Amino acid sequence: MDFRVNHSAKMRRFPRPEDGLRAMAERAPHAEALVASWIEWARPTGLRIYALRRRVATAAVFALTFWLFVHITFGANGMVVYREKRAEQKELEKQIEQLHQENGRYGQRIQALKSDQSAIEKEAREQLHYARPGEYVYINPVAQNPAPAANHSAKK
């Protein structure tokens, strides 16, 4: 085997064009011997791989299955994201329902202010501080903020 490798190292890869077809034919046995040595070197590896083909195939299927599981669970549109979006959808549906109820209450209040005299009077008394003759309106004094200290020793 050393002879072939050493001999092939001395051999040029391609003959010169001026050498012609005869030079190529003369070197054909050497090229065949080189290819035969490569085959002898690669054959045990190929046979081992062929013998382990079921294990290799099983490992490949397992790796593919594991990758698909991870992708389906944690991917951009996976189950984790789906559950988050589903919870967000339920929360938004609750908010929509609350807003519909609030909108209904406002609609009833607007309708009452358009037609019901007692509702109009109640709003006038609360917001504008109106009173009937002989009534007194009591207003709570607004709490004033205490003045800041003269020296600023507390702030550093």
C-alpha cells in the first residue's frame, strides 16, 4: 500500500497535451491502482455504515421527531404562543363585553337626560351646584397642598 501511495505521489495528475493519448493509456494502470487503493481504504467504513443503516435511520427519525416536537411546541406559531394568544383573546373579549355594558349605561343616561326631568335636575344640582329657592348648597372645601419648607436642607 505504501508503494502505491508513494508511486502515486510521483505521478502527475494529468498528462501534458503534447504527450497525447498514448501517455494517458500508459498511466491508466497506475490510476486504476490508485482508485483501487482508495476503494480498499473506504470500503470498511462504507460497510460499517451499511451495517448500521437501521440504527442511523432510527437516529435520524428520532432527531427529526424531536426537532418537530420542539418546533411545534416552542416555535413562532407553536403551542406556547397559541396559548398566550388564546388567553389574550379571552381577556380582550371580556374587555369588549365590559365596554358594551358601559356603552349601554351611557346610552341610557343620555336618553334619560334627553327626556327625564328628574335626571336633568339631578345633573344640574350635582355638576352645576344649582339649588331651588330656599335651599342651601354645601360644598366641601378643597384641601390645599402645604407650602414647602423655607430651607431646603431635606433635599440633597
